[in-house]
Amino acid sequence: MVPNTQGLMNALEVKPDEVAVFTAASEIFAQKNINCSIDESLRRFTEVLRISKAKGVPVRGYISCVLGCPYEGSVSPDAVARVAELLWNQGCYEISLGDTIGKGTPESMNRLLTVLLSRGGACPREAIAVHCHDTGGNALANIDVALDSHGVRVIDSAIGGLGGCPYAGPGAPGNVATEAVVRYVRDKGYGLPTGLNLEQLITVSFAFDRPVFLVP
């Protein structure tokens, strides 16, 4: 994840397959998280996208707080759609919609995607991903809305539910677990190929139940 051109230049030294830029749909969260306004972050991304394109490196865009902000509360779907469309028009190949503090519900996810996908195709369905945190226990239900009602086909997840957001509170559940998503998609009969082996995912996830110690 690269917030600016300096971050991009550092990343390019290790020859990444792709890079990501990140902003927010909440003005206060953007200021707290990346120390600039939403519009300023987008201005910074212009050069990041230009250099990345010249180097042949794809760029993915992330938007935080699409279904709620720890500072502003509810977030307007139109505000999310505006940022998504700008990222798409700048050249991001995919836009990940992040429920950063896990406050989303199936109803709010439905409202967001209805607004975003009804704006004349400025940001196409094929370019949308959902990034659900399970803080409120609704991640799988929210994913179901994205898959079933809106045809979204890219779901972000993490093995064992690793990762999360410090703004959601200490010890709060974070990223939805990959193994939970794969099982859910299978059991719901979506018939979507994931290319993942559920049993192996579960085995690997058990490793993260044990403490990890770093050896100096």
C-alpha cells in the first residue's frame, strides 16, 4: 500500500506485482489515517498512477469507512460512489470498498451498492470488491448481499481473520476469515470457483491460534 510517490518508489525497488492506494469516504477518518483530506489524497494518487502505469504495475484502490466511520458515524453512499468513481477514472483497475469498523449491515451494504452501481456505469460492477470486517458479526451477511443482489465477484478476506482496524476497539474482530467465506460460498450453492482448498485453509488458520514469537 503506497500513500504517495515516495511510498511508490520504495515499493518499486522490490518489483511488486501490483500496488495499492488508499483513502477514505470519511473526511475526518482520512485526516486521522493518512493526514490529509480526501481530495488531497486523490491529487497525490495522480502521480502514483502515472508512474505505475509507465512501469506496467497495476494499481488497486481502497476506500475506508464505506459503511460507517468511528468519528462521523454514518457515511453517505453518494460520498463513497464519488471517491470510487474518481479512483476508477484515475486508472485503478479495481476498487475495494472497506467496512473498516465492521458496522455495516445487509441493508446498508445494499443501499451502498445500489447507489454505486446505478450511476451510469462510471465504476463498473466488474471493478468492485468488498472488504468486510466482522466486528459487528455481519460480514458474511454483507458479502451475501454483494454476491447475490449485486453480482459482485471479488471478496477480500484474510486467513484466520487476521488483521483489523485499531479504530474498532481493542480486541475487536477484524477481517472476515478466508475459510469462512469459502465455506459460505460453497454451502450457499453459488458455484463460484475460488481455486482454494477449504480443508487446507482451515489447517493453516489453526497455526494462527498459537502465539508467534520473533527471534532477535
